[in-house]
Amino acid sequence: MTVYTPRRAARVLLVDAGGRTLLFSGRDPARPDHRYWFTPGGGLEEGESPAEGAARELAEETGLRLDPAELGDPVGSETVEFPFDGVWFRQEQEFFLVRVASWEVDTAGFDAIERASVFDHRWWTADELLATDERYYPADLPALLTRALAAAPSADALRGGAPC
């Protein structure tokens, strides 16, 4: 029987003016051949709301600093079960949408495990995700992006590198 460690997390769909979302490429240290793409975000700290965690993780992983109130309401949620570094997690996570005209990713805020397990980043369109053979999480990311973008402000409202 698998024993799961409960975890709450917040993730960010960071989308540029071209409708592309930022994903990081990483691997599980305990399973080096298990490579995948994933959205910015991560586990919540004690007492942290999902919006606070999403804003903190976004700053640490991309350099983009936002007030948690700027994130608005979550655009999706899920519960996932997965192993990472020899531990099985049952993670409840919420997704927030942040739109920017463009953004130069700064990973200087990565922690030790991120520096050891994250190798690259790339901006993906939903169509590119549907066409790739590469693994990404969440598995329904193209549908989540499509729903979130349909409900979000138009790209015409984007300015410079600032979020909308």
C-alpha cells in the first residue's frame, strides 16, 4: 500500500501575448530518466494562501513579482498523486492565470532541489503541447489553457513586460 504525503500547492499559467505558456523542463532525482515539462509553482508554506504561494513561487522561479491580489481567482484545480525524490505525494493544487506581453525568465531564485532537477524553460502554445510526444503536467494542460484564456482579458490589454 502506498502512503501519500499530503501537500497543497499553487501553480501559475504564465502566458505571453502570443498565447504561449511558460513551462520548465525537469526530472525526478530518484528517477533520472523521468523527464517532463511543468508550470511554475510549488508547495505552499505554512499559513500561506494559494494566491500568496503562487505569487511567491512565480517570483522565485521566474523573477516576476506580483501582489497576490493581482492573480485573481484560480482558473482550475486538481488533486494529483505522484512520486518525487522517493516520496509519494497527494497534492491538491490550484492554477492561476497571469498574462504578460513578454517576460525574460530569471531563475536566480531557484532553491537547491530546483537547481538540481530543472534544466530548461520554454514557451509553449496549446497546439504545440497537443502535438508533442514529450511529457508535461498537468496532462490536461492544453484544455486548461484554452478554458483559462477564453475567460481572460484580451491580449490587446497587455503592456510591455508587465502583467495585465
